[in-house]
Amino acid sequence: MHHKVELVARAIHRAEHQELPWDGEPSDRKERFREYARNAINLLNEDIGVLLLALEESAAGKRMKPPRAAA
């Protein structure tokens, strides 16, 4: 469950276009995003799996993006 909360918390943080990267945020702000994540997970129940899959695919796509061909 901790992994789910952390993944969703980071996604919410990223979606809000925060000034600091996640690792630079103070622990109290990280905990606020984790609380948002726990609430989202509780609201989505079983549907959270779809969100987590999309987040993981998005993160993997950013790390492994192929170079664009010139037109």
C-alpha cells in the first residue's frame, strides 16, 4: 500500500506543477500529498489499479522515450 500512496502522491505533486522537485519538498508537504493520495485511493477503490498502471506506464515512457526522427 505504501508504494501506491507514494506513486499517487508524486503524481499529484507533479500535476500541480510545484516549484520544488519531489525530493526537495519538506517532509510536511510530502505528507500532505500522501494524504491527498490516500483519499484518492479510498475514493477510487478498485479503479485505482487503472490509475496506477497509467502512472507507471507514463513514468516508464519518460525514461525510455525513443528519439524523434527528423521530418
